[in-house]
Amino acid sequence: MFEASHNNEVYAMQKKLPEAMTDFKKIIEKNYAFVDKTRFLEVYEESGTSVSMFLRPRRFGKTMFTELLRYYYDIALQEEADLLFKGRYIASHPTSLKNSYYVLQFDLSGVDTRSSESMTRSFIKRVLIGIADFYIRYPKFAPVSLPSDAPERKNEIFLSAISSYYKNISEFPTPSVIMTDFLFRVKFLIPSRKLMVIIDEYDNFTNDILSRDPGKFRETARKGGELSAFFQALRAGNQDHTIDKIYVTGVLPITMDTTISGFVSENLTSDPQFNEMAGFTDDEVMDLLKQTMDFEKCPFSPEVLREEMKKRYDGYRFAKYAKKTVYNATMCLNFIKEVIGNDYQEIPSFKFFANTNIDYDKLYGYFMLIDEQDRNQLIGDLIDRKPVRSNIGMAVKLTSEHETLNYNEGSTILYHLGFLTTMSEEEKKGIPNCSLSDEYLAIPNDYFWKLFARFQMTRVPKVLHEINNIKNLGMMAASNDISILKNMLYRAAGGFTQTDVSREGENQLALTIYTAISVAAGNSFNLTKEYAIKHNGQYVFEDGLAEEEYLDVPEDEPEDQHNDTPENAAQTPDSNESPEEAQARKEIEEFLNSGLTPDASIDTIRGRADLVAINTNTKGPSYIFEFKYKRNTRSLETTKLKVMKTLYERAVKQLNFYVTDDNLRKVPSLHRYVIMFVYGKFLIKEVV
């Protein structure tokens, strides 16, 4: 075999990428790259599950594992299985149930949801396709004589014959009627406990409905409906021992929880044993690179490419106590395809691939399922990169009595969609006042952080429009031109005040501004938001301020003048002030007047300073630290000026403390800025 070398390491000749392929037989026979997950067949069998569900986000490789199950357990496929599994883990670790089941498999990903009629017809067709495929492998069990001629049209002819049979026994056959009849027939033909049912993408069509029309979803998934009746038929088959094992894959639990609670006896989704059953581990990514890439041509080592993919696509932990994280499989394959397509000359720029890009209408639809107040809080926490407390094992239902989701239910949906992932025990140590028994979720990687940033910007299109001309925030850092940042923030604030989101006030504005910076920065910076500050390699929860510096700014105004009336918010200073006080006031006023005033008012009740440390060396990190000063902002003018000056001084002190971190203090090209938003104005100053 030809072998290629790179940096004195030897690699086998590269294989073809199995892009968007789930046909296990074709992948092996045509010599496509294959990541061996067959060890999980052993784990699955040893678990002894009867009715199990395995949920994962899109494009993680769920369907591929159903293919492994079918070939490994189906009696009729034993000869092929021996050839296909040769050299794989399971070939040298065979289990007692190998090729001992009659396997019935359904794929519900093709159900048409354009109308109720088309959904019913296509649901029936997907069930008939599964049953026809079963009878192709086991023609002696078929209820009708199946033709043996025209082998090139066998599947089509079998499907037509089976469809005609069910139309004859029922004028309006339904999936549940078809399933009940099938189970009744095979009950007396197949030995007890020898039927396995695999259902792939059980909720593909209901999720599509859910994101567009919650009312239609509730009707489709209601107890007593046709979908519920179909699963009830399967449950009956399991309870009377006709079906020994049922294995269900999908993305969200909400359809099953709403349709037929208690159907699943074992949820494998958050079981640590199955954490890496879908997706790629570090080692598997390295193996995939070596299988598919010609490193004689490639100037980048496998380690460099894996590290780049790790930042973008890794970070998924589906079990709280899992030791490893996994990468999104399809995104890794797309990345490798781009490297090869570029003739190995460059690492692909960050992008949202067409076949993995999230439909923003659907994302909006999922968010709209959440109660408005909880939705705004959740979006804010996500854009602000705060850990999200949740309970991912909870049942999530949508019924006529439960029409919206709360914060926890909404975060659970985002976890199953792949937007969030479980935080490890070590990661949770960085959360203030965190109990290790609590479950927390976080954004897994750069891909989904940038996706959330894009989503936030679509909520404020005027802001997005205003910053489109800022092509590269690196221009600002490279030239230290603060006016670029000022102009961008001014445009963003002006656009923000003209949106519906503006009523959410200063917090949403700050999130939008941060997102605007992130979007404008693009690939120029590794821009991160810090809450639990890592100082000298350790997480700390102080910020360098003395205890008394947290106290409110002293007020020199009478009690009866300090209220929220507009007229009291614009008092002039005392005319009897001393020359020193007058000079101090003048300096503070100049400081205040250097800020940028948005084109419209924003409801702000808190002072805020965002501390930006931007590294002009684009290979290094940049940071934004948050510092909030809780203070009623409708005050006398003299108090406003005092608050502004004090807030700025504290922000500078805090920023100087943060950048003493070992990761930052040695960076010679680090520029530091204080961005303040207080009393409806922006103040942007570089800290020299």
C-alpha cells in the first residue's frame, strides 16, 4: 500500500470522504473513510434495554448507528454483516445476539408537512416502505404473493403490492392500522422476542411543524391522535412479547413526551456510556484526518487542523459525567472537504455551511414557543454567555393546557438542538454559588456562539444594517483609531432605539453592542466575554476593587429633590460653588459631553461599563469584561457627574486588574478601552 509521510510520521493512502452518506454497506464496499463506532453495539446489548431512545442534534451520525444495528442484528443480513464488519471492533468482540433478530426499520425523515393531507399520505408511505423492505428480506411472511421477476424494480413492485393489500383490508388505512395488522400477522410467524423495531428520525416532521405552527403540532402530537395511536400499537407489540427491542432516534423529546408519555423505558441520551456514540472524539478526528488527507501536499499538520476544528465544532457533552466531548460530525467532514478543495493551501475561513446552517425562521419559531419574559431572559443569558441552569432530563410537553415553555423547558429544547451542552463538573467550579448537583448548560463552541450572535443581530436589523460598513474591526486595533469603534457603536445605538427590542432597555442594548463588535471582528479576534475572571491561571471572583468601592456614590442633594421626575433630572449646579469645585465640575462636564448620545431615548436604570482589551496581534486573544454599577440614573446633574467620574475611575482600576492575568499582561499589542453607557450616553476612552 502506498504511504505518505509528514514530519517523519507515516500515513496510509487517503480515502474518500463519506459526505452526507449513511449507507454503511456502500461506505465499506467503496472504501470511504469510516469512523468505527461498532464498540457501542456491545454497550447497547449489554445495557439490556427494551424500548430505548437516543436523541442527538442534526448531523451527528444517528442514522449511521441505526445502519450498524440493522446489519449486526438482522438474521437475513448475517452473510453481508460478516464481510462489512471485518476488521472492526465488533468482529473481534461478537455478542450473543449477533444476527438473531428479524429487524423492521422505519425512517420518518421524509414525511411531507405541507398540508394535513400530504402529511397523512406520506406518513403512511414511510410505514409501508419499512414493512415492504421487511417482506423483501422475509417474503415467506408477506400477506400477498410477491413477484420474483423484474429484480431491478423489486422495491417498487413490493411497495405497490403491500400498499394494495392494506387498501383492500381498510378503505382508509392509517399508520396505526397498518402497524397493528403487521404485528398481528408476524406474532404467529416469528418466535417470541425475536422482532426488533428501529425508528430513525421519529420527530423530523413534527419538529418542522413545531417550529412553524405550535397549534398544528399540538393537534398532530395529541394523545389519542394518529401519531399517538401508531406508538400505542408498538407499545402493545412490546408488551405482548411480539417485539423484543425498540430503538428510536430523533432530536427533541417534546414529541414523545406530548404524544405518549412513558413509551420509552430507557433514555440513552444522557447516559455516559453512550456519550460518544454519535459525533467524533479528538482521537477519531485525528484518525479521520489521516484517512482522508494527503499530508505530502498539506503544509498543516494533523494537530493544527484538529485544533482549528476543536474551537469551531467540539465541546458537546451529552452526559454530565462524560469524560470526553465530541465534535459535530458533518461539520468536520465539511471542513476537511474545504481543505482538500483548496488544494491544501489554506485553512478554511469561518463560515456557515449550507447543509448545516440553521434555518433562522425555525430558530425564531423555537424561541417563540417560550414564554415572552423567559424567552428574553434566556436570549440575554445566551448572548451574554452566562451559564444556563436547567434540567435536561425533564419532560417537555406542548398541549392545549400547556401552550408555552418556561425558561428551563426552553433551554432543554436548545440543548437537544445542539445550541447548548452540559457543563462538566470542573467547568461548574467557575460559576459563583454553584451547587455541583445542579445542571448547567453553555454554548459548546465558536460555531454556535457566532450563530447566536447572528440571531441576535436579526432581531435588530437596523443595527445590522448600520454596522455593515465596518468590514474589519482589526482596522481599529491596528491603527488604534477609536473613531471607528465610536462610529460603529453610535450607529448601533441609533439603530437599536428604532427597534421593538429597545423596550427591553439597556441590558439588551449592551448585548446588541457586544454582538455588533463580535460580528464586526469576524476572524480578526478571538473575542470572549469574561464573567468568572481567570487571574494568574485561577478563577477568581473579586475584581480588584476595595470593599468600600462597591458602595453607592455619596449624594450631596436634599432627600426631597432625589426622585424620578424629569424636571429633577436636569438641575443646574449650585451657584455658590468654590473655584476649585467649579473647575472640577467643568472637567467632569467635558468628560460627560465627550460621550455619544443615541438618536432616541433608551430606558436605562443602571450604569454600565464594558471594559475592552483588544489585541492588535490577531493571533492572540481579545477580551470584553463586564462591570455593572447599580445606581438609579435619574438624579440631579451634580450627582450624575459624580457618578460618571466615579464609575469611570472604578472601571479603569478594574480593567487594569483584569489585564494583569498571565495570558494578557505579556501581550505588547494590547489596547484597553472603557466603553460606558450611562444616562443615555456612550463614553469611549482608551486607558493609557
